Amino acid sequence: MLKMIGKTILHYKIIEKLGEGGMGLLYKAEDTKLERTVAIKFLPRHIASNREERKRFEIEAKAAAALNHPNIATSYAIEEVDDEMFIVMEYIEGQELHELVGAGFKPAPTLTLDKIVDYATQIASGLQAAHEKDVTHRDIKSANIMVTGKGQVKIMDFGLAKVRGGVQLTQVGTTLGTAAYMSPEQAQGLETDHRTDIWSFGVVLYEMLTGKMPFPGDYEQAVIYSILNEEPEFSEEIPANLQQLLLKALAKDPQERYQNVGEVLADLESFDTAQTSGVAKSVGANGHSPLPGNHVFLYGGVAVLIILFASFAYFLNRSQPIDSIAVLPFVNSNNDPDIEYLSDGITETLITKLSQLPQLRVMARSTVFRFKGKDMTAQQVGEELNVRAVLTGAI
């Protein structure tokens, strides 16, 4: 692959090298037949020379090439010459989203809250179109997302990620950048589906909002431990309804995650960037405000009830300080479906806030929501989870 610049391969004249990564070398080229600029990715030899990997790649690439959406980079062709295999793609003038992230929306003028919600909506729209065609990306990350000068988002590398799917992602060669976006099921080498893209979307959205990763670590094993066992931290600058969206997108159990990207889009499209308090406009799981009518008054009334009814119901050892806690899902006393979203949201917010206390181990949302609706005492839950305190509440 040396001295590629200026060479013509088939009818593609190589202009310049754009980058390289685990899935090969990327070049800018001119398609001399159709007289257009394209991007060419040469795949690693282990794919081209391995019959099974090659067949799997071709199937995935063909499925990806059938995608036609303004937020997905178009794949034009799969070519082969001299034992080299490459994919010809749409060339996009712009920047990687990773380069635009900066340090979160508040200090970085290039990423305002309006832009973040717009970019997130475009990413979700592209993912929805792919999932409707049964194509899962499996490697969504900010480095795989381009933003043009006009603010159009393009998801790159559809059809490439599944070649590295499953257990292979956790083997030697996985970069720290890729590991940081992996879903828990990917990190454990389990079967994945479209919900793994929803998790990675949540990581990208968190990255845009904060300028950092939700599950940090200095090396791959530390990142994976964080993904499997820890909850992300939220600053007060992030609106409460976006926090709720992130908590659901980043639920460790795929069953508790958004089940499709349409649900994510509904919540994003209902978000009003002009109102960022999260009290007057709290987004529920179905994209609607959880309470009709006078939101602020009702929410305030519920807050009083929480003070009255929430309690540390169980202490494993009252003589020792509380260093671990489980916040059980708040009970919807009236079984009112309009209140259900609020009760879950309160539980998630408490988990998020308590998780920011440095000396306190807080059980993850996916762990405590397993007990929702179960006929168990707080003491039984505390013993099963081995925590010193259990917080319960009712609305």
C-alpha cells in the first residue's frame, strides 16, 4: 500500500490519504468514469484472505449499500484488484463529530444545546432508517460521524462493523476509543441487535453534552468494568429531560433500554431547547410530558409527597455509616399511567444525583428496576444486593 498517491486503481485515481484505523486505510479519490470525488477504504488483508470473513463482509456491505438516507454516507461499490479489497463510498467534506465535541455544549460555542439536539436527531434518523432495513451498525462513535459545513450529519462505515462483531471486539486490537462506545452486551461478547446502536448513540450524546465519556478508564479493562458496573455522572447544566433520555438509552439491560430508535426520536423531537429546566417540561418514555395541565404545580406537589413518603427503609448495620444504597423504583400508589413516567423519572434522578457522591456506592438503574412490582421487603432487597441502605418512595 506504499506510494498510493497519484496511482490509478481500476478507474479510481488516488488523490490523498484521509486516515487509517482498525478497518483499513481511507483515501480520497477521483472516479474517472463518473467524474466524481469518492472515498475509498482498503480493507485489512485478513478480511480479503479469509473466506468466512470476506463472505460476511460482502453480505453486510451489500445490505449497507441498499441504504438511502440523507444522514447515512452512501456506499457505491465493492471492488477487488490484486488481492486487495476495497469499498467505494461517498466523499464528505466536513469534520468528524469527535473534532467538534470540545468540552461540552456550555463552554464550547461550536456545540450549542440547539446543535446537539439537532445532531442527535439526525443521527437517530439515520439509525432508524438502517434498523428498518435490518442493518445494525455496531460501531457508532463520534469518529464515525461526519458533520458537513452546512450542519448535515452523515453516519460512516455502515457494513463494516459487523465484521468485527461479537467476541472479536474484546480481543487484542480493540482500541480504547472503540471500547468506550461498546454496549454491555458487546463488552461481554454476547449476541447484539439494534439496541446496541441505541446504547452507543447514548454515549455519543453524552459526549456531545459533556465533552467526556460516560464510562471513563485509562485502559480497556477499566472502561469495560465501568460500562458493566457504573452509572454516568451528570452535571446540573444538562437539562433533566435529556438526563432521562440518556439514562434510558444507557440502560445496561437491553430490555430496559429504548426498544427502537423511533422512541428516541419521539423524546428528542418533544424536547424544547428554549425550556431547559426539566421541571416544567419533563419528557417521558413515550416522548410526552408525564403530567397534563399545570406541570409545575403538580410536580411541586409531588415533591412534597416525596419528602413525606421517601425513607431509608432498611439499614444493614445502623452502627456503621452508609457507604452503599439501592434506590427502589418509586411506587405509583394510584396506578395512574400518567404518573408512571414521573415515578420512574424520580427514581432515575435520585440514582443519578446520589451516584455523584464520591464515597457512596449506588446500585445501577438496571439492577434496582428488576425489583419493580415484586413483592419483596426492603430488607430482603438490601440483603440480596448487599447494601447498607434501601431508599423507597411512593407517589
